Amino acid sequence: MPSLQALAACGPEQTSSAFLCYLRLSSLLVAQGQKEKAYEYLLAAQKTAEEDKAKSLLGAVEIAIANYWFQAGNLSKALDHAKTCLGFLDPACLGSSPLSLTSYHLLFAECSLWAGNVTDALASLSLLREHVSPSSTSLVKESVLNCLDSSIRLASLYLLHGDINAATEIIEVAFPVAKEKGSKRAVAEAHVLLALLKSKQGHSDQEALLTEGLSTELADKRVEGRLQLWAGIFYSTDSSNQEKAQSHFDKALQLSREAGDKFTEALALGHSALLTGSESARTEALRFAEELAAKLVVTLLNEVNT
Amino acid sequence: MYLQTIEVPEGTVLDSLEQISAIHDILGDKDAAVAAFKLALAEVRKINLQEKPILGIKHYYFLGIFSVNRLGDPVQAKELLETAYIVAKRMPDFPWHSVAVDLSDVKYVMKDRDGAAAQLNALLQETNVDDEITIKVLYKLARIHSEMANKSKALEIYERLVEKVRTSEKSVLPEPLVAHRVGKLYLLTGNLSKASHFLKLAQSDETDPELKSQVGVALTAVKAQAGERQEALKGVEELVLITENSITKDTVPIGELKTDLGEILLILGEYNRATEEFQKVTDPTVINLHKP
């Protein structure tokens, strides 16, 4: 899910208040599922940027539009706008600004992963690994919260890709920082991700960590839906916990539908179908993933089937 | 008729037409101001610039500045100022630098940032440019680079500017204002120690309530980005009090403060509060958000 923090740390130096507000409101509202209102704000921001012609504003709008289409479930449009945004990127803004390479690569990597363009995704992911760690020696190390949020999102992308070791390395660095300084959301995500990754590496006794992460009320259905999905995957590999896994997948489905998060919904449908072994559920999940052009899920369902 | 009956020194008619245009503009009679301006425009084109360059520069310059500042016509202004600039630059020892700065301003107003930057860069290559002009040039150039999404270049120029302001006896910009700009830009690029250093320099000015509040916001944003959550939240609450203070409302732009407040709340993961602050800024029914 695109991190709002990645878009958070102020905009171009002399941006008007109205422009920034339109941009931020569009990101916040689309994340809450209010797509129509979000699009109105996006158009208002775009109009301002086009009138002003400053590259910094045009770039900020393009990445916001890419973010909008991703959240609306349209990978093709999201990738198109992300590529346009690349022309406006400011290499000096690693990690902190809406125009940062970090924001772009996180969004581009996520869209590419869902679309099944693994090579593209990995190019961005490996570049991100060099820059966003909270313990990195790069310029951005001081912007702890931005790095932390980017790290958590990066770890979740490596998890989606299936590189458990890379994801674990990143989240192990981020986890203590999250506990000490992070927002409620960062703390919850770091707990759940660490628990899932550790269990995938064969470490037992991770349930307490998972439960602690899930117990936080976030008032953000998109994030909560994703956490429930990770929890479902956590339990699904244990034959004695199949009911718990299904319960978490069901919650993930409900929350992602309420939040309009189609990719989490697709993955939850896919994992749920694999858990039950139902051919009709698999067919339904496959149809939904194909409609979204989410090849990541299509591949998951087909691989297991073969 | 006036011209035919009385002999006056060259330029007197132009002077009068310019004054008439200015007076009509001040009195709010835009049509009369434009009419007089057009007559002045016709007169200025009669000047033989080879023979009377100083007279030409004076009037082309005046009319250029008048058309952009008072009549809102940057296209006309650009043509007039370009003529003044070309003539002025041809003359030995003529102080043409300020004409070049004004011409870059007009290009900037016309959204021709590349053209404006080229004009300013050319000035920086000149020797014997007055400190006052150099400071203006650096400030404008840094702003353009920042808007052109070239923050590293903007920072390089801003740092030069800080040094120039500090060492010059003729600074046209107060050091705290420049330090605030530099600090804010470092904040945007994620270099928090440098941001903090320059913002603390900017804190030395206690007399400007707008700058004081902007520096306060930026320092709170530094704390938020550094993960000093409690400190940042404390700063947020202080900012909320400022935005609700009736005296402050008359001295600082509350809309900008609320926007910055929303940005900090976003960094802290306080999405609902951030949404509320942003919505207040875009809500046309909320008054006192912007300076009159």
C-alpha cells in the first residue's frame, strides 16, 4: 500500500497552501476509499500545477495521480503516471519529499510486483534497499520516520515477492526503531511483519508478537486489512490453525472490500481459496485477479494448481 | 495639439503621459490609465535610441515596470524591458544589472523559468556586480532551481547566499529570512541536522511574527521527522493555539500554518487530524485563513 508518510514531508519549497492541501487530501481520501472526492482534489491540484508549470508541482501531481490509480486498482494507469513522474524526480530528495526517488520507486516496485513485472520491481527494490534503512549511512538516515515507513513498506514488498530473507533483514532493523519512535500504525505493521517473517524462517513462538501487532486499533481499514492478510498467511502453514487462518482471511476480505483495496482483496481471496482447496473459490479468485491484471495472484493460484 | 503649439524639451510629453497613466491607475480608472499608457507607448517608440540612449532606457524601463506591476501585462513588459536592457548593456559604465534582474522577474512572472534563470546566471558571471544585486540574483535563482525540482543546485546557491548576506554591508535581505529558506529546503531534502542549524539561525529574529511562526513550524517538522514524537506533538499543540489566537490571525497567514500543521500530523501518522486541518484550508466557509 502506498505509504502516506512517503508523501508527507512537505512539498516543493514555495508551494501554495491550497495546492498542498489538495494533494494531501486526495491521498488521504483515496486511502479512506473516498475516490470521487479524492479525484476532485487531484484535479484541483493538477490545475494549479499546470498553471504554474513548475516541475516540482507537476511531479508531485503525477506521483499523486499514480498513487490514486494504484489505490483505485488500475495498475496500467498507475504505472503510466509513475513513469511520467520519473522525469520530474529530484535526486537530491531521497526519502523525504513527494518528489523523492524513494516515493517513486516504492510505488513503481509495488505496481510492478502486482503486475507480475518482477525484473522491473526488483531493480527498484534493490535500489531502495541501499537508501531507506533507518540505520543507513545515507543522507536520509536523519529522517527517521520517513525511513521507517519506507522500510516497513519495502519489507512488505519483499514479502510479496517471496524474498523472506531480504524482508526479514529490513524489518529487523526497522522493528526497534518502530517500537521506540514509530506511529501506532508503524508499530503494528512492524510486529505483524516480523512475526510472519520469523515464522516463515522456521522460528516458532511468534504468535505473541503477531497478536500484539493485531491488537492495535488503527482506524485505517486498508492497513488493518493487510495485517489480517499477513495473519492469515501466518496461520495457514500450520495444519492445526486452519480455522484461525480462515478467520483472518475473512477479516482481510471484509476490511479490504470496505477500504476499496482490491489488491489485498485479490490476495486474500487467493489464499483463502488455496486454504479451502475449493475449485470454485479458486476459479472466482482467478477471475478477480485477472480482471485486476494482478499477475502476482494469478501466478500464485496457477503455480499451486500445477 | 499640445505638441504643435508649445515647444518642450524631449521627453517631457512622455514624462507627462507616464504620470497621467500612473495617476489614473492610483485613482482606480483603469481604462484611462491604459489609454494614457498607449499614448506613452507610441511616444517612446519615436525615441532614437542611437542618439538618446539614456532617455530611451529611462522610458522603456519605466513603461516596462509599469505595465507588469500596474497593468498586469508581462508580455508588453518583457518587450519594453528587453529594449531597455539591450540599450543599457551597450553603454559603457551604465548600471544595467538592475534592468537585467527586472527582466528576469518578468520572465519568471511569464512562467519562463529557464529564461529567467539564464538571465540571472549571466549576471553571476559578470564582475563588479553590486552586493545588493548579487544577493537578489542568488535568492531568485535558488528559488527557481527549487521549483524546477533541482534542490541540490538550489541548496548550493542558498548557501552562497547565506554567506553573502552575512558578509555584505549592503544586504537587502535579513539573514534570518534567508536562513529560514535554507533550513526549510534542507528539511525537504531530509538533512535534518543542517535544517536544524539554519532554522536556529532564523530564530534570532523575534520581531517578525510571520517568520517566527514559520520557523516554529519548521522546527516542529524537524522533530517529527527525527522521530521525536512527544516533542513534535507538543509543538503541534502550540501551533494549534497560535492558529486559534485572534491576534495571530491578523499577523500570520493561518492557511499556511494549518497546511504545515497537517504535514506534521501526516508524518506522525495522525491521518484523521491531518485530514481535518487540510480540509479547513480548502473550506471556503472558514474565515480568517488567508491574509487579506
